[in-house]
Amino acid sequence: MRTSKYRLTIAHLYPELLNLYGDKGNIIALQHRCSWRGVQVDLKEVKLGDDIPSKIDIFFIGGGQDQDEYRVYKALLKQKKVIKKAVDEDRVILAVCAGFQLLGNKFLSGSGEEIPGLGVIDAETIAPGDTVNMRCLGNIATRINEEAIDIGGMPLDTLVGFENHIGQTYLGKDVKPLGFVLKGKGNNAKEGVEGAVYKNVLCSYMHGSLLPKNPHLADFIIIKALRNKYGNGVRLKKLDDKEEIRAHQSVLNRMGISI
């Protein structure tokens, strides 16, 4: 089946607050990679106080500072039924950093304040007392978890990005990590795993932004959304990603990682 007939609706949640380190680049990457294939994209920006529109195919929630995350969680809790319904219907959600934390069960701040999450994924985040040695900061590279992501046909099995978070996130038994850390910290400073996958929910701490540096993950998100909407017969037209792949590999090289 040709993808030129198709249309995806993307919701960017709270872009005015959750847009650290160029996280909006994830939206731009999805828009361009769809456009190059003739897939039409409708972008809906959902700001504080807005209701989430119906019939969203891809949701994106970016990263933000603690005070912004605190403002967002109150608004997001009012949309809990909409988000949970989307998860149950296998809609695609990409959540980065604060977005990742907000989809979990709770976030416990360093001052002991508990911010309740949506409980969409079984995970919780705790801010440690040792904010120096436990901070996860710098470039990060991971090997994609093949139990969570089907890498068949992907040109790369690695992900690269930039992390900067003090919150330590721990996954529950029904949630799989997105990747295994090759260099960097990941979800926390102890376990060597990064991100989370539950149904069609993908979470990561990678900024910088994630999808332009990892076009294969962008395509994974696009095909998941298209097949969820139009059926498993949808195929993506291949793009000439030589430059994107070279850029990805150059990041690995600078980090001293051979693939």
C-alpha cells in the first residue's frame, strides 16, 4: 500500500513549558519524514488549560524544568482518561524527560514533595539526596532493546542523545527499557537501562533532540501510527538517510563507541 493517501494528527502537549534542549525538533522530524513520503500531518498544539482533541495519532510530551513540570501535571491529570484511552487504543506516545516522568506513577522531589503521575506506565521517579554523583548529565548512547522494539530492517540498532536529569527513574515489571546503555547513565545512575516501552508508549531521557539524531526511531513511530490507523498493510517508502546515518555514527565515534 502507498502511504501518499494517508494523514496523521500529532498533538504536541504543552510546548510553551516543555521544550528543553530543542525537544520541538522531534515534531519537526516527524513532520518532514512524513512529508517526504507524501503523508499529510495535522499538528495540534495543546497548551495549558486546553483539552486534548479527539482522534490524535501521535502524542508528544517534551522535557521541562521542575517548576514547569509541576504546573503541567495538574493540567495533565485532568486529561488522564483521554491519555489512558489513547494508550488502550494503541495510539503512539513519545515522552521525553519530564514527559517520561509524568506518565509514570509518581515523581518524588528532593524536598519530599510527591507529584502524582498519570500511571500510564508502571514507573516512578525519585530525586536523590546526592545530586552531584547521581545526576545523569552528558552525551548518551544505547543499544536498542530488541525485546521492546522490532529492529528488523533498521539501518542502526543504536540510539544517541543528550541527557540531563537528577530524577532517578525505575521501571516496573511490565515495562521494558527502550535501550541498554553503552555510554552515559540512562534512567538512573545504577541500572544501565534507558527509556521505557509499554504498548505504543515510548519514553526516553534523550534530548538534543531525539528523533533527528535517530531517524530509524522516527520511522518506527510513524509506521506504528499509520498501521494502528490504517492496518498492517501500510509500508513506508525508504528515504536516502546516508547523511543522517553518518551524523549518528559520528556521535558514536566521538564517544569512542565502535559499531
